[in-house]
Amino acid sequence: MKLKEFRKKMQKSIFSTVEARILCFNENPDVLNLQLHQWKNAGDLISLKRGIYMFPDSKSSASEIARNLYSPSYFSLEYALNFYGIIPEAVFEYTLVTPKATRRFVTPPGVFNYQTIKKEAFCGFDPETLMAEKEKALVDYFYLHMAEMEPNDSFWRDSRLEANATKIDFKKTFSYAKLFRSAKLISLLDSFYFYAKSH
């Protein structure tokens, strides 16, 4: 099958080997696998991970790529906090959370880093864009970095998080934090709240 014909039939910018086999049911699976491999080597396809391909000129969004790489998941942590202007540092990876095991995918469109949170706390994001609410992104960040955090003024001053704390609805933040059932998480957020309020 010619690439142009395959693209016309596929009608998707990101697809799996299984979907390609269903689409090309009259092709020998081994021949199809070889053809996909050759298209990838020629630069006509991008391999996002084993069995998942993308056309290089596609306009696929980061959320569409994230869904195809590892699902369910949503953007949170450093990437989301930077998106909302809560942290000033540049972020060079897509950071996501998932109720599944931790995974990291290095792909041509970027690095997608998935970290595990509790199933009970998997909420607080836009189902279309997969972007966490800023309050949920902050809670996820605190939860996954608790071991490195200290509930004192010196630590919060160095973190520079309080500079944009006025953008945070702390009532919503504590509501999300309760889902993790962690006394340490609540204690850290309490400390951060009072520090941010006084600065």
C-alpha cells in the first residue's frame, strides 16, 4: 500500500499498529509491520512508543499525544504550575499524573513524564485539554515532593512559590488535599498558606 493511500484511509494523525491492521485487514500483518518500519525509517512516520505512530506533519496537540501514550492521565505538577505562572522556572518536559504506574516517554514532540497518584485523588482537570486546575496541580506537586519539603519560612522563601500565591483558591486547595488522606500534606499546605498570606 502507498503511503498516500494509507493516510487517506487512516484519517487519524496518531494511530496504533492494531488500528493499522484493522484498516489494512487484507494486508499480510508481517508485510504491514515491515511497511510501517520502512515509513518510520524514511521519516514518513514518527514512533511515539512501541506500537504507536504519528504522522510528522500532524497538528496533534500535547493532550492528544498524552492520551495515546499513557491513559488515563492529566497535565499537572511543574508543567501546569508554569502554565499558570505559579512557578517562574522554565519547564522542559510535559509533567503528568496518572493512577497507573510511573512512566517516562522520550518522543520527538517532547518528553512526557507520568507520575503516580492515588486513584481517589485523580480529579480536578479539564477532560478536553487534560490540564489540571491550578489548585490541583499545586496539591499534586506538594504530594509528590513531600519528602523534600520543610514547613518553615526559610524553605518557602527559597521556593519562590508564594510570589503568585494570590492566584490560588486555598479553600479549593485544601479540599483536593483531603483526597490524599495525608496529615503531612495538610501540614505543609497549612504552613505554605500562612507564609504566603503574610507575604
